[in-house]
Amino acid sequence: EEDDVDVIITDLRMPGMSGQAFITEVRQTEKEKRKRKVPIIVLTAESNMEERVNCLSKYGATDYLLKPIKLSQLLQGITYAIVGPRGHKKTIMIVEDDTISACFLAQTLKQQGHDAFVSKTIKEAKDGIVENGHNLDLILLDNMLPDGQGRDLAIFMRQYKQTKKTPIVSISGMSSAEQKVLYEGVDLLAYMQKPLKKTEVLSIINLLHQ
């Protein structure tokens, strides 16, 4: 019975039905029958970041593990899927001047047990990075800011030793394709289009604990 299943582990590429189609069917069945959402972990060799984000935010997977997978990674993924983000607390800077958007992002992250703080300008963000850059796990970066563009801050981060490899996610009203052009030559984790959904925000966080 479906209620006896604690977690589902599926490949992304399968004969007869893709992993995406399988996840969609499971989630649709749960919705129709008003069943609880069973955590679904995707195992795949597909490293495309956009595909990974889609599996989590669009199709409804809980986690996404890249092959080859070590047993310790699989056990960590199963634990994370079942018990949630305990033990995976992240420190996240939100660079966003829109008060409503910033509050939504901060509240969503704090509800999941993460530390989140907001910088409304590039200057505020740079000050925070210089002071606390070694503790940052992620930057959520708006592009249009009062004192410049998010790209300027992203370039600064990639040149600053403590945040050279810190994941950056672009959040903008522009499409993902337009954001990729804007940030060409700058290493970003993902591109998210506003307005953001809670599931989209959490899907990015899920990728960080791998």
C-alpha cells in the first residue's frame, strides 16, 4: 500500500517512462486520493543544473543525487528526505531591495531552520561579505538594486577569496535565459524567475546539502 512507503528512490532515465513522468504521476495520485506526499529521491548521472532544479521545483522530487553515489550520500539523502533539514542548517544572504520579496524569502528559509539575513544594497552586501563571508553557504541575488546591478556583486564575490566558491542564485523578473546572458562569464548555481514559489526556494536549498 502507498501509505506503507516511507521514501521512493527512482532513476531519471528509465525504459517506458521517464523519472519526471513517474514523479508527476505519483504526485497527481497523492493529490487525487488526498494522500500524504511521500519523499522522492532522484538518482541520475544528469548534471545539468536546470534539470536538477526542475526535478525539485517543477516535478516535486524531494532530493536529487548524482551518480556515482556513495552509500553515505544515499543514507544522508534518505535521512534528509524523511526527517527534514535538521543537521543541514545553512547561512544565507538575501540581496533584495523589495521588502515583500525579501521578507518572503527570509521567512521561508527561517521556517526550515536556516539562518537568513537581508541586504538591500550592494554596499550592505559587500560589508556583510567582508565581515562574515567565510560563514555564508548561499547568496540569493536580485539584479536590480538601488546602487547597481547584481552582476557587479557577483563579480566581486568571485574575486573575493572567502566567497570565490560560494553558491550564488540569481532571482529576477527576467527569464532564466535572459539571466544567463546577463551573467555570462560569472559562475552561478541557478537562475530563478520572480515571483518565486516556496517550493522553488526550497529546491535550491535541497541541492546544497549534497
